[in-house]
Amino acid sequence: MKKKTGWNLFPLMAQHKMRTAAELSRRLAEYGIEMTSIYLSRMMNEKPARLNMELLDAFCNMFDCTPNDLLPLEDVPPEEPKQELPSNVVEFKKKEPEEKPAKPSGEDDVPKNIVGPILFPTDK
């Protein structure tokens, strides 16, 4: 079975009663690492594409954990094989809606050839 690397920063923070990116930023500063709370907030919620070894060391020291605790290996479920359709069957795919280009400000849905209000005769 294939494996992929997980990301457990947020659960480790919760175990150590850390709730915010600003708090994490202050703790990292104690290890000589300066990072914005905006970047750390993103890092708390999604696995970064790259991880600096100094940052990994700081996390491991801060949370008293190993890299395996922060980056666990997770099983990837196998993909189901695509079922072959008989040659006389046509597969219909759902068409994605087309995005309409944004209208410049000031334009509305009124046709350009109408100058004034449309008046209808009334029966009185």
C-alpha cells in the first residue's frame, strides 16, 4: 500500500495548550526562528510543501517529539480500477458551467437600445 506524509502541527499545538499562530510565533522566536503569524496560520492548517530543518528541530524541541510525530506516514487508499464500458455504451460526462466574464462596473442587465421606460396603454 502506498504511503504519504501527514502533518500533525495543529494536534501537537493543542496537546501543548497552544491555540494561535501568534503564540506559536512567540515560541519559535525563543528558538531563534522569526516567522509571521500569517504564514504560521497557513502552516497550522495545511502541510507545507517544504520544511526547513531548523524549523523541524524547533518544533521537535518545542513539543518534545520526534519528526515522526510531526510528519506521520499515512496509508493512501488504493484507487479503484476504472470499469471498462462495453463498446455500445456511451459515457456522458457532466459539463462544467462556463464562467461568465465579469461586467465592468456601471453596466447592468438593461439592453443598450432602450432609452427610457417602456409604457403600456391602460384601459380606463
